[in-house]
Amino acid sequence: MSKNNNFLASITNGYSTSGESILLGTAMLDGEVVSGAEVRIPLKTLNRHGLIAGATGTGKTKTIQVLSEQLSSFGIPVLMMDIKGDFSGIAKEGEAKSFITERHAKINIPYQTASFPVELLTLSQQNGVRLRATVSEFGPVLFSRILDLNDTQAGVVSVIFKYCDDNKMPLLDLKDIKKVINYITEEGKDEIETNYGKISTSTTGTILRKIIELEQQGADLFFGETSFDINDLLRFDENGKGYINIIRLTDIQDKPKLFSTFMLSLLAEIYQQMPEKGDADQPELVLFIDEAHLIFSEASKTLLDQIETIVKLIRSKGIGVFFITQNPMDVPSGVLAQLGLKIQHALRAFTANDRKSIKMTADNYPTSEFYQTDELITSLGIGEALVTALNEKGIPTPLAATMLRAPQSRMDVLTDTEIIEINAKSKLVRKYNETIDRESAYEMLTKKIEAAYEQAQSNEETVQEKTESKEPSTATVVGKSVLKVVTSASFIRGAFSILSKFLRK
């Protein structure tokens, strides 16, 4: 059997599926497309997570677009973290340009343009559906991990949450928890010590500084109401296509703390609320996290451990998580080991460190008799990638250098006018974009402090009035003194003595 036939048999056997699948493209050998060597990813395994990596300009965004389009077509909603802002065009139909039709002729896949249902979401003031969560929803453990607190400091946060629960004080936003911290170290210090134990002011000071650091990255916009219901990510349009929810994050690239905080809270919320699905035929939701190094580069070890744990567990809920980054080494090994699908676009070897990194990257892929992986990674063209996945039995598929199909939707961003049109039709914008600031810990403690101050003032005035009413006036004191003198025996005797002398004369 010839090399081509061996290769075709290897790919055909490795990527055959009995259930529904996503068609990524066609495999290549020695730089040429091998007819019939289709690379298909079973829907059943997409909750086993994935990695899409490659240098800038190699086609990562278009690969995400292709995956999202096909997921949507199968009725699977998508959540996409769009850091660069170049993904929104998926809402509009593409154009059958010559270079696209030529590519599809090579890989023998018909090309048809299409648009897909989109919701535009935001963590900031950009146009779109506002994403928020309350401090209470985080809970003391997750909130402490976000702030990277030690055990002592985390214990104090637990006391704060317990005090607020006991006194029915909602912790909605950051000003609430800051107010509680100030209260327990000042006006409410005695109350806290009596009921919960003594708390060091140095500890509360550290916690407060950590909260302010988070606040300075824009977290005050994220914490609050109305809290986003993750069930609103699981929507379909009238044609049964899953909604592609795009979180526009172009203005938080320099705020990794906020990004990692949001990601951890979102994953935790999805894990807590979604029911167990077991071995389902397709995922319930797929998340694409672009520029994933923003999560990992600034995250503490505690935060990384939490993310790794959730990634391990969340697949049982039918949730797939895909990390997109330039270098696979950006993803911690503990997380990388959980990723079933790997799509590796080209990497560039400009330095000795680059070559070392490429060698390490190649070692993460299955060995292949058809490729010298570390050399092939540097020679892949735009829209080409090394692919390996899990088949329906959970066995890794053969490594396949793949010419990927093109997106059916627009490969460009939406205009400002188009964004306004999408938001104007959105039910979620109307649901979540009203800011609510109901009575919570901040207002309740402010009232408590003001009431205590007014009571203290009232008590002081009462004491002063009683004191003044008991003290006699100066005239009274003088009068009583004179009366006492003139009625005394000594005075009377002296007066009579003087009077007798006067009469004798």
C-alpha cells in the first residue's frame, strides 16, 4: 500500500464517527490535500475541552468562527470571549470570494454563506447586555481566592459574610463589603468581638486594599445587580440555531484581574447551576476563551488551582471549554492535560527560546509516521493547522495537518450601526441594562451608624438638661448664703452686742 493510501486509511479510521460531528476540513500530506481524508470532530467529545493555538495572523479566529457556526447549526449555544473585537461578523452572512471558493474546491467541501443569531455582551459600559454578579453570589471562599488572601484573611471574610447573613444584610457590590469592613473595625468593633471574636485591624486593612486593587480594574461595574442568569446563555432562535453569545472585552485587555475574576465566577456559576448530563450525545454549551494567557499570567496559585478543578469537573455538566492563545505553553500543564481537542496553527521560530518552545509544543501531540511535527509547526500556512482530538470512545485520533474550511459568515467586524441594530432587537439588553441599587449592607449600616449617632446626641442633650435643672442659679446661691449668715447664732449675738453698746450711749 502506498504512503498516500496508508495516510488516507489512518485518517479515515481515526476520524470516522457514528454520531453527529463537526467537519473541520481535509487532511494534508507533504503539503497537498489528500482527497477524502476528512477531519471530523464528534459532537459527543466536545465537552472534553480543547486548545486552539498559534502565532498572530495564522487563522485562530477563523477556526473559532468555523467551530461556532457549526455548533450553532446543531442547536448548541456558544459563549465567546472576544478580546480583540474581531469576531462579531459572525452575525452577518459572508461573501463567496474567489480565494474561499478555491480553498473549498481543494478540500472538496461545498461552500455556502450564512449568518447566525448573536447576542453582544459586555462587562463595561460598551453597548450590549451588561454582565453582573453580586458579592454574595461569589461566597466567602471564592471571593477570598479572587483576592488571593491567606487563611487568616479568608477567615475574616467568612466572618463578614456570616455577620451579613445573620443580620440579613445583602452584599451586592464592592461598596457594601467595604462598608462592612469599615464598620467592624470602628463603630461595630465591640459588637463583632462579642459575637464573632476579635479581628485585627491590620488584617481588615489588607483585605480592604485588595478590594480597592480589584475595584481599580473596573470590578465595581461587574459587581452588582441585576445578576446575569446563565440560563440566558442557552437560547435558540426561531430556526433552532443556538445563540452565539459574544462578550466584547476589547477594553479590558489591560485588566487581567477583572478578566480572571469574571471567568472564574462564570465557570463556578455554570458548574453550580447546570444539572449533571453524564455521557450526552452533544454538549449543552461551549465556551471559547480568547487570549487565555490573560487568565493565567496574573492568577495566583490558588486561583489557578480553582480553575483547574472546575475545568476537570464541568465537563460532566455537558460544558466544553476551549482556550485560545498564541503559545500552548501559556496554559498550565494541569489544565493542558484536560484538553481533548488540540488545533495547532503555525508558530514562528525567531529565537532559541522560540525553538525550544516549539519542541515542547510538538511533544504535546501524538507521534506520527507521516510528519516531523516540530518542523511542520513552523511551515503551516494561514488557515492550516495540526489537529488531534478524541474519538467517540475517548481514544486520541491520529495527528492530521489540516486545511481548514472557511467561515460561512462575514470575516470582519460589525459596524457601529449594525451593533446598535442587534442591541435594539435584544430581549436581554432590556432585561439586564437597568442598574438596580436596592437597600443592601451599605445603606443598612449607614442607617445604623446614623441612628446610633442620633441616639448618642439625644442622650447627651438629656443628661445636660438634667444637670442644668439640678444646679441652682447664682442669685439663689447668694440669697441662701446671706440668709444663712443673718440667721446664724454668731451673727445674732454680734448684732445684739453692737445694739447694746449703742443704747448705753
